[in-house]
Amino acid sequence: VPELLYIVQKPLSFFIDDKDADAVVEVVRKAEAETGRPARLVIADTLARMASGADENHAKDMQPVILRFERVAAETKSAVLIVHHAGKD
């Protein structure tokens, strides 16, 4: 049902700070208020885009990113699906 799908086409980074994770939570809450239905799934496409500036191969960089995804899941009571494309080699 198209009216139950919200697409955010704005560059976001969960690496830099909490600002964009907070914005995702607010978008979910707004969508829930408008539709009267709870959100069930938040999709991040792709991890590389959502972690701009982070080195995906280093846990030190990825830890804050994953913690922010976990916070979005907890605060929205939704599952979070993170799309990660495999390398080309």
C-alpha cells in the first residue's frame, strides 16, 4: 500500500553524530501519527550511504553506526534492515 511507505531521499550519516538517527525516529513517529499505524520496518539502503565517512572494515568506526541503528529500532519498536552490498572482487 503506497500510502504506508515513506521514503526519505536525503543523505544521512549515522557515523558523525546522533542528529540523523534522531531525524529517522522523528520521521517514523510522524508517519505513525499520520497513518494511525505503528511502523514495523525501517530499511537503510545502503550501509555505506548511512555510514558516510566511516571505514566499514574497522569496528571502531562501525560501532557508533550500529549503536545508532539499534537505538532507532528500540525507539521506534521496529525492525531495522540494513542493506549491505558485497564487494566486487
